[in-house]
Amino acid sequence: MADPTPQEVRTYIAQGLPCEHLEVDGDGRHFFATIVSAEFEGLSRVARHQRVYRALGDRMREQIHALSMKTLTPAEWSATAAPTHHH
């Protein structure tokens, strides 16, 4: 099976999970995704990741271990996206 491109991974996630913001970087073997979805409200980090794995389904069963994720709710995303310089 050919290695998926970051664009393909992004498409797979988007098809299975309604996202406010979705960004995937990678080199075909290792991927890093930033996923912002209202579906994550009230879920633990582990449950959020499971939700993304469900969205990906069988397509990435082989490559899934190579996916790092940052999963945020829209509220968390706006908090991190806002330029804050507090220490």
C-alpha cells in the first residue's frame, strides 16, 4: 500500500469528523495533525484520539501509529490561537 500524503490523511479525517480547523503535516511515514472539532467537547484526550481513529477507519490501520495529534475544541483553539504573552 502506498504511503498516504498529508493531504490524503487530512481528507480522511475531514470525511469522518466535522472539523473547524484541520492541518496535517508529514513526510508519508510520520504525520502531525492539528484537529479542532466541536465533537471533542467534554472528551478526554484519549477519547478524542479514539474519535479521530474512528474517523480514519481501516484506511490508516497500518500507518496510524505514525500519527501525532493535537486535538482541541473550538474554545481551546481560540484560546491557543489568540496571541497571549503571559508567563
